Amino acid sequence: VAFTGNLDAREVYNFVGDDIGNVEITNFTAGADPTFGDRLDLSDFANGAGQLVFAQVGGDVEITDIAGGVGDFDGTITIVGATTADLAFNIIYA
């Protein structure tokens, strides 16, 4: 599944279920800006970053699940053109 973000507005990507598949998000606005900074709502899966894997793969970030969090999912969320440091303010946890 591929999503292309709107650079003119803040977006919240909410993930639910146990099989989200492979998701690719482009035009994701990373950072702490409260107006334009996009968010990934991963609250169904984790209380904090330690329950997920954030891997820098080239110029992208791949997010996968570690079993034993709030909930578990199969698949990968890829944020195209981001770094793991970029996403520090963009994740919503339970």
C-alpha cells in the first residue's frame, strides 16, 4: 500500500490490526512542527520506541514490530526520505 502525504497540512496515519502488510509513505513531514508535522499513530502496538524496530535503510526508515508490545503486527512501514532522528516527535504511542 502506498500513501502520498499532503505537504500543505498535517496528517495522522493511524495503524490498526495485526496484518498491516507493507506500507510506504512518501512526502511525510517529519519534525516537531505542530501545524505541519505528520504523525504515525502506533498506539495499538507500542507503549514506547523499545517495542518497535526503527531501521535506517538507505535514505528511508523501516518500522517493524517486536513481539510482546501492546499489540503485534506483521509487515513493514517505510517512511521514504526520512531518518530515524527525524521521527523522534512524530510517533504516537499508547
